[in-house]
Amino acid sequence: MEIPRTLKLPDGATLAYRVTRAEARRPGRALVLLHGLASNLTRWSEFVAQSSLAARWDLIRIDLRGHGGSTAPGPLSLEQWAEDIAAMLDREGHPRAVLVGHSLGAQVALVFAARHPERTAGLVLVDPLFREALRGRAAFIARGGPLFRAGAALARRADAVGLGRKSLPPLDLAALDREARKALASAESKEAFVRHYSSPRADLRYFRTAHYLQELAEMFRRTPPPESIRAPVLLLLSRGGTFADPARTQRVAAGFLDAEIVIVDAEHWPLTERPADVRRAIAEWCARRLRA
């Protein structure tokens, strides 16, 4: 049974997350599931409901600060998200964990592993966005980081004086994913899917402008170099490479000390496009590499 939890953080932020307890619970045997840009913990609803890992691992899906039910009194950053995860693991009694992150969540996982190597049992990086591999619009956005941070600061000031939106509609990504899969039968529908899932206009219906601008700057920052990560790594890389060149991504990933790469027939959202493939790859890797 999944348990909803909240954690009040020292700076006044509230962290919302959900825990599915393993049948035979052990400290350190936890998977922390991290969503992507302008997303929330419902991105992992299907994974938690259908994963075979729930028998032996605590599955913890989290609303990163500023997303879903988690509040953010100040700016967002990869480092702050990483420290929030550390505080949550303390609360749950897990000295170590495997971090599983998609897109922005993969960037957070890398920063957590660099800051807390002793707490990182492993990483599963689903379409990480290495700066050297970015292409197209993503490469352009990456160069505009300072402008996005300045825009985020202005938007926060507008929110502080009551000019921002008072509330946002809820976003159930599991329901959205089910509808999207029904429409992925043709090349034309796949193009429409990519446009919708990468659309700022669609994201901003459910996400605060200040957070969105800050998040763009954070998502395309340089992350710790792969050779600095000591934990074993599974990379799940989409064949389509909407935001990053797949070949360049694999060349960067070759720098990890202990890594395996699995290619998924997807664009950038394999949890939506190929959920069974993702579940199987993660379960097999955990069983093979993290048995102890």
C-alpha cells in the first residue's frame, strides 16, 4: 500500500512524496523516483503500480520542490533538490538509495551522487541531458541560462505582490500518458505527441512561470562529469533523441566508471511511450547489479 507523506524542511518548504513499503523492508533498499521538467510524482504512477521491484524495494516517488504538492519559498536548483532528497531519506531511515530520474530528474540524480556518494547505491538515468550532447532548441536554451534566471526572479517578484496566478489545475500524468499511447500509432501522431510533450504552453497551464524559467536554466546546466560518479549506472536512452544527439550522449556516458546502456525505442519520454520496456530494464539491472 502506498503511503502519502510530507516533510517540513528547515527553510519552510514542504516536500510531498509517496512511499510503497517493501514486503521485507531493509534500510538502504529504496528506489527514489524523480520526475522531469514541469512534472510531478504522477509520472511514476504506472511504474509503482506495475513494477515487480515493490516486493523487495521501498519505492519512493517524490514531488520535487516547486512541483505538485511540494512548495518552494525561494529559487529552485539542482543542489537544493538533491539536499531535499537527502533530508527525505533521513526521515525514512534509508542511509543509501538508488536514484531513478527522467530528464531533469536524471540531472538531479547526478548532482545527488556527486554531493552524497556514500548515500548513492546506484543511478538509473532515463534520457539525461549532457550539455555536450544537446542539439536544436535545447542547445539554444542552454546558452540562455542567465536570461531565464533573470526572468524567473522577475516572475517571483510578481507572484510576491499578487500578480501571479492564485492556483493551478491538478495534472495527472498517468491519465495523460494513457491517452497519449492511444494516439501513437502513426508518424503524424508521433509528431503531434512530441510537439505536445515538449510544449512550454502546455507545461505552463499547470506550472508556475517563475519555476518554469528557473527550471529551464537548471535542466541544461553542466552536471558533474561522469568520471566523478562512483556508483553503478544504468542509462536508458531514447533512440529518437528529441533534445540530445544519441551518439554524442553515448560518447559522454562512456566516461562513467561502471555503466550499462539500454536503448529504448522512444523520443524522450520512454515512461510514456515504452513503460513496460523501462520497468523490465530497471528490474533486471537491479536484480543483476544490486543483489547484495
